[in-house]
Amino acid sequence: MTADDMWGAKVKQAFGDRLRDLRHQLSITQEGLALRCGLDRSYVGQVERGERNISLENIYRLAEGLGIPPSELLVKLDGLTKNTSSGV
């Protein structure tokens, strides 16, 4: 696994952890959230486990289902930075 792959896996897992934490705070099941968002329950589970590289559209769907602004799903990801030699 390359450094890029490892960083990507870390980002996906951090996003999934944040999604799960927010869902639990609201006492919503994966199935309940999926129904609110028009997504499949298994997809929500895969996102929470960091197995999916989620699209921007689905970030908005999940945020709407949770009743929060999309930015709330990204709050805990602020500290994840990718160090590259090109500075990008």
C-alpha cells in the first residue's frame, strides 16, 4: 500500500467514524439514516467502516438525513493533512 493509499484510507475511516458518532448522538439506526437519505443501508455501513470513497452528493444527502450542515461531517477531518513534496 502506497503512502497515498494509506492517507486515503485514513480519511475515509475518519469520515466514517464522524458519521457514526453523529448518527449515534441522534439515536438513528443505519437503516433509519439510509431511509432518510434515499441510500442503501449497506452503503451507509460501508461508509462508516471507511470502505467507500463517498461522493460530494452523498455527503449532502447524509447531512440532510442527519439534519446538519454538510460541513459538520468534515469537522474532525481538519487535522488530516497529506504531506507531499510538491506542496499540494
